[in-house]
Amino acid sequence: MAKEKVKVLIIGSGPAGYTAAIYAARAGLNPVLYSGGQPGGQLTITGEVENYPGYPKGVEGPQMMMDLRAQAERFGTQVRDGLVTKVDLKKYPFYSVVDDQHEIESEAIIVATGASAKYLGLPSEQRLMNKGVSACAVCDGFFYRGMEVAVIGAGDSAAEEASYLSKLCPKVYLVVRRDEMRASKIMQQRVKNNPKIEILWNTVTEEVLGTEEVTGIRVLNTSSGERRDIPVKGFFVAIGHQPNTGIFKGQLDMDETGYIKVKPGSTWTNIEGVFAVGDAADRVYRQAVTAAGTGCMGALDAERWLAAREHELVPA
């Protein structure tokens, strides 16, 4: 089967991928975007989004992704369903395989594969997703102002989420599985000195309570064996994110967690012509608006790199 040849291949959707597609299409780069295993990214499993500019009344996450996709398609992006399952970035043009069968050669690649939040794996947690269960306090904390909430985790992210929520909520339970936290000393001191935060040591969550919405959590103290139900309205899981970058391992430089490293102030990876945008390269902010911003950067970087390369190939 003959390989399809494209100018710019965008791997992944979401705010980063779709924004990259909008800019690349407007630049005449005829991008082809494969939406990946979760078309639209994490926002497709998010309820109302209130903090994205341009939506003064808020917008449902799936609707926002439909809007971005329509805008990308309006300018000529080919948005396709499919998962890129293999890449070879060591030869040029770059070689990719979609769904283990469709082969593509591309002159530039924009990686927008995102990251997935880690959850505890409880059936009740999954059932109440977006009904009180969240993995982002900055995204959803506003909905729980004035209510009691729980944060699960022991690292810097959990400490940051608990501190953030304490500004909105009268009581925050920080559920820590062991008798110590992994968070940095300064973050530990912040939560320990915060009168609104109660740390539950040696405690695991057995169930998220509620039918239509979260009403509480059932926890077990692994030291004493005591079980109890704690009434809360919000359940925030802060046990980390996993970047969806497995197919690039051994080719793109990554940190110890799997986030793609980019040159400061750009989306350039260690391989010329390959650019990383959104949560696949962002372990700090992980917001829709920052992902969209880097999507714009990725398209501009790709456009400029392709223009410079074509200029070099033209005889004087």
C-alpha cells in the first residue's frame, strides 16, 4: 500500500491540537489531524468550563471541543478519527502508522497527545465523574465554594490543590495513604499550618458516596482499622497525570515521568521538524487555555521551520 504524504501531521486533538490545526491551516500547510483514543481530549469528560476566554456564560467541555474542531475544519484541516500507533522520527520524511494499518509520511509533526489524570479506580469514582469527582481543583473548585471537599494525594499537586480549595471552601480533608507526605517541605508546612485543611493520615478511600452527585466519602484508617463516612460535596483526585507519549519513547527526549522536553520558549523537541504542544509537554499548568497557546506556538514553529527548510533547498 502506498504511503500517504502530508505536509503537517497533528497527532492528537484537544485545545492544543485543534488550535495548532487552525493556525497551520490558515498558513496553507494543509494539516491532517488524527484525533486519537479520546477525541477532544480531557475536556470531553469535563462538565462546564467557566475559565476559558470567550465564553462569558461558560460552556460544556464537549461543546467547546466541537466548536474548536469546526473552526479547524472551516480553514481546511482534515480531522480524522484514528490513533497513531507507531512513529519513526529517525528518518525524513517522518513515518507514522495509524491504527496499525494506514501509513503516512509527513514533513513536520505536531505532537498534541495530551496527558491523562490518574484515578483510584473505584467504580463509584467513575460513576460520579463530573458529578463531584474531579482531577483539577483550578478547573472545578469554583463550583464548590462554600462547601466541604476532600483531596486525595500526598505530593506537591495534592498540597497545591488543597491549598487552593481552602481559599474557596470552609473545610478541606486531605486524605494521605501513609503517615508522611511526598510533597516538598514548604508545601507540607503550608497545608499543616492551614486551619481549614485537616490531614487524614494512614487513610485510604474505599468508596465515593452518592447517587446523582457526591455526598461524601467512606474512608478506612489502615492503622486503627476504623471506617467512617465523611460528608463532602467535592472529591478531588491529585495523584498525578500520565502523559500520553509512549509511542515517542526512545526518540523524543522526555523527563522521568514521560513529559516531552522542549527548548525553552518554544515547542521544538530534540528532533528538528517535530514540535510538542499541550499537556504532552506541560507538567505544570495543564489548562485548556495554556494548551491552546502552545498549540498556536507549535503551528508557528512548524510553519517557520518548513519555510526555512524550503528556502535552503531552493538553488541560489
